[in-house]
Amino acid sequence: MPPAADRARAPALAPATAGEPAPAIEVVDLSKRYGDVDAVSQVSFSVAPGEVFAFLGPNGAGKSTTIKILCTLTRPTSGSARVAGYDVLGQPRAVRRRIGLVFQEQTLDQQLTAEENLRFHAVLYRIPRELVASRIDRVLDLVALSERRGDLVSTFSGGMARRLEIARGMLHTPTVIFLDEPTLGLDPQTRALMWEDLLRMRAEEGVTVFLTTHYMDEAEYADRIAIIDRGRLVAMDTPANLKAVVGADSVELQTADDEAAVGALRGAGLDVRRTTDGISIFVDDGEAQVARLIGVAGVPVRKVHVHQPTLDEVFLHFTGREIREGGPGSRSGMVRAWGARRA
Amino acid sequence: MSTTSAPAPRLVDDRVSPGEELRTIAMVWRRELIRFSRTRTRILSGFVQPILFLFVLGWGLSPLVGTTAGFDFKKFVFPGIVAMSVVTTAIFSAMSIVWDREFGFLREMLVAPVSRLSLVLGKTAGGATIATGQGTIMLALAPLIGVHLTVPVVAKVIGIELLMAVSLTAFGVFVASRIQRMESFQVVMQLVLFPMLFLSGAMFPLNGLPTWLTVLTRVNPLTYAVQPLRQVVFAAQDMPLAARLRFPTGITIGGHDLPIGMELGLVAAFAAVFLVLAVRGLGQTE
């Protein structure tokens, strides 16, 4: 449930064009080969400052490789990328100063307290001495861990540790925060909390958020989604637009006389189909149309259901496969994931 | 340089600054000390092992070796045990890099916009501080053994311990940077650390050895740290000539005694080489 207030505060969603502020991330024809496997192939996109941008795809699709290139941890085979205005190949250290990183695996020191972990980070990222304390207070506050600041990280739950890592990623006021599968292994409540943290940080600190996920429901928090499959971008747009591509809403009706209802609705020029247990009417904005459609049908209606396309369907539409692990095709996906990790 | 319309001020500073690198070294050093102070088992085992060696070797072998002009094997082996305490502590401190890798924290350090040299120097300084501390506390056992120490002698011993600790920690950091798993580190250390210790003259005098053993002790870099340590301690003892001949502290190569300065210079060179290798080793990890 993305808070409406944060959504409203989000900056323009369209990619930056001339005259607008320079993009936070700009990627042109990026490719990365491991041996004869194309982990990332001819990928181009740009992310506006303050945008929440999600990279969505199954394991091994090229998400982690892309994020590693953007964080200057891996060199691309060809193509270019600029992050926070700096070239990832030419000025990697300038890039690293301006980005926050949250990895799939935990990277906290379990034997230090939350605050000690942050202090360490503050020094490595050269936060001026006189600002360290106030900045630590601030990020701990952002993730609601102020009470636990003096506790050893080894006493933290997985969710708390993850949120502490996000706080740490924000400590040095990065232009972009990168999160690689940040919600992997977290329970739904913790995932929701983490998203609140991220959206709050975007709203209050203006940070650009770039994350990868293979959870469809999560991608809906994003301003824009790029769908990546087998190293290629197959779609990129707002969640609403991506859904619109897949199809209109459908209003499903069960009526006392389906035959008569179909005739009346077709007579009104609507796209209507008979289904096994009723009729489906394809319209834009189905929820708003329900009352009118029932009126047009002109027969008693027993049951109404409005179906909106989900990102699962969007993914299926663009890739021909379901994104869930364990589904058809996931085995080859896993094999590719292993190949890419090891390389 | 900030291109965003963000409300939070960016705290980014791209200038190269030796002060900031020093700050990083100090922070990495501090983390090592904090972690050490929180692992009681490590502190305890750091003392138990050398004391065990001192008692077993010292009291166990003394009757066998006998006493030369009032000087026994306990007194001979004592500086060797101090060195051993420094060496093992230094190596095991360096080993924490393998833990850092396993628990992910190494990544936090390696992706940070700091030089690898600062990380290695901080890590080395931390390990060396702990190791020197352990070795120095061992000196408290000197009266028990009958070894006489003065303030200048202790100061010199600490200096040599520090040099020894830095070079062994740097060596350990290099090994750890090339190793992925804890098990491998322990195997490597058993194949490297113990031979180095045993062939350094820590446990037996370096005179009158068969040629092959003499060669091995002379190519062992640790020899050039252990012997000066013993030399400094023995210089303060009231030792008759017979005892000095029985337990010599010099290193002879081709019939020539090496000056202590050259011995310590060799150790310093060893440290420098492994600092460079450690930086390069870490550079290839990420």
C-alpha cells in the first residue's frame, strides 16, 4: 500500500529531456558478457532525480549484473553508464561517494552496535566529523531504530538488520540508493515497513531509488518499472501504463439472462464476450463503469466482479513466462543465475 | 556538483585528503580493537597457549638441555615464547578478514570510496597493536623465569615486537585476501605458520644445526625478528661467556654475523612486500 501522500510528492515520472535536471542514472547500450553468456544485452534507460525505479525480472535475468555495473563493481563489456553525473568507468570513486548500496546479503558487522556500524560507515564515506552524530540520529530516526542504537547487530532480527543497512546506505546523503533484492527473505509486514522507509527517504531527502526485485507486488511501489528478461529490457513504463498495455479492465457479470444482456451491451457498442459462467465486458476504468454497464445490460445482475490486470500478467505478456520461482521455465532461469553469479 | 533538486545537502567531498585516509586507518584500527575486546575467548586463548608452551618446553626440556654457567633452557626459550605469542596473535588477527568476508562486512569496506591501502594499513595496525600487547603482557612472566628486564630493554622489545607484528599481520592479511573459507586459512596457516615458528630459532639455538636445517632457518624471515628480540633480552642478562657461546643470538651467514640493524631491515622489507601484496590481493576480490 503505497502511501498516497508520498506518491503525490513524487517528482515528474517522465524520463529527463532537454531542459529538465540531468538524470540520476543514464545508461546507453550497456552489455556484459560472461564467457559466451549475455548477462546484459544492449540495455538503455535513464532515471530521473527522485524517481523510484524498479528492475523486475526472474533470477538470472541480468538485474544483479546491471546493478553491479552501475555501482562500479563490475565493468561492462560495452556501452556506457553515468550515475549522479559521473561515468562509472572513468570516475568510479566519484560515483561511489554519491551512491548508497544495500546488497542481497547482509554486510553489517554483527559484533558492533548499530551506532558503531554507522560510525564506521561515516568515516569511510568522509562525513565531516561535526556532522556525524546528527546524521546518525537522523537516519536511525528514519528507520525507527533509534531505541536500538546501542545494541549489538547480532541481536537484531533480519528485518531490523535490513532496515539498518538502508539507514547506513542513506548516511552519506547519496544521490542514488541502490538496493539489490532488498526484501528477499523478509516477511510481508517487514517488507511493507521497508517500503515505507524508502518512500519516506525519497520524500524527505530527495534520493533516487533504484532497486531490483522479482516480487511483482513490490514493483507497484515504483514510479517506473523496467522488465528485464534474459539480459534484455522488454518493457519500461509506469505500473499503470504497463498494465494498460496488457489490456483494459474487465467487468464480469453473472445475470438472470446472459443472452439478453450480451445483446443489449453489444447494441451499445461495447466489447463483450461470453464466458463459461457469465459475460465479460472490456472497458477502461472498470470500477467507474459498473453502474452504467448494469443499466445498459437491462437484466437483473446476480454477481459483479471487476478485474484489473496485475503485474504478473504484465510480465507474462512481455516474456511469455510467469515470474514466480518454481513455475515453468524457472529451471533454466536458475541455471543462468548460477552461471552469472559465479562469473 | 549536485544535479538534483533534493532538499538534503549533499556531504560529498571529492578532494584527495591524507587526513581523511588517516581517519579511515584509525577507524579500521579501532574496529579491530573493539572486536578483540568483545571476544573473551580470543583474549584468553592468546595467553593460555604461550604460557602452556613456556611451561611445557621450559620446564620439560630444561633437565634435558641442562644448565650452562647458571643459564638454563627456560631463560633461553622465554624470548622465543614471547615472539611466538606475537606471531600467532598477529596471524589470527589477520584471519578476521576471512570472517569479514563470510559475514559480508568485507564488502562494506571494499565498496567504500577509500583506498585499499588505508584498509590494509588499518587492519594491519589493529592486528599489530593486539599482537604487541599480548607479547608485552607475556613479559610479566619474566621474574618467574629469572629473566631480568629493565625499562630500556622493555622499550626495545616492544619496538621489535611491533615490527614483527606488523610484518606477520601484513603477511596474514595477504593470505586471507586470497582465501575464501576459514578451513582453507587454517590449513594454510598450519603449513606455513608452524614451520616458520619452529624454524625461526624460537625453540632451539641456531648454532650446530645440520646444513639443510641451517639453510631453512636462514631463508625463514621470522628468524630475523626472533633473534634480535632474544639478543636485546640477553644483552641485559648477567651471562657468563660459556652461556653466551652455548646460546648465541646472532645470525651467521657464510661465517659473518649479521648486524641487528640489517636483520630488522630485512623484517621491515618483508613487511613492506606483504603490505603491497595484501593491497593487491584485496584489490582482486571485488
